[in-house]
Amino acid sequence: MKKTIQVQALDGQATESMEMPDRFRLEVVYFMTPGDAPGAPKLAPGEYWIEPANVEKWLDDGCFSVVSPLDAESVAEIELSEEHERWLEWLRKNQITRVRLLKD
């Protein structure tokens, strides 16, 4: 049986959570907007804020960038998986900016 998690919308128009592969628990940090960014809301532990402009950029580009923790000048572009695209489309369609991950 494949392990999954539920992504719960904390704002926007979605009434149902979205199922994602369990590994998304580790991947969500690639998409979150840092808490010290301009306009960042106050978040509770375990909550993530995703800037809508970034959602649009990732969907348009088909990839996201990851900066190496060992060398800030090393940046890798990673192609979006089908699950990532489906999640980003869910965010955009439902105008979601804040989420929480729940164990399934």
C-alpha cells in the first residue's frame, strides 16, 4: 500500500484536502515562501505559505530551483513531477496560499 499525506488548505476556496505521496512531506519546503519575505503571514508550526506569484512561475517554467545548502552559488533546476503540477494547479485554482500537511 502506497503511503500518502493530505495537504489541507488553510485559506482559499478548497473545501477538501489534497492527497500527495508521503515524500511530499520532505518536498514541500522547496515550494514554501520564507517567513521573513515581504507580506509573509504569521504561521503556526507545521504550516506553509506559498506565494501565488511563485506558483505561476513554477507552472509556466515547469521547474523549480533548489539552492545547495553547502554552496549558495550552486543552484539546480528540478523538473516538476506530475504530482507537483497537480498540487500547484490545485493551489492556483482554489486561490490557496497557506497549507498544513496531515498524515493520511
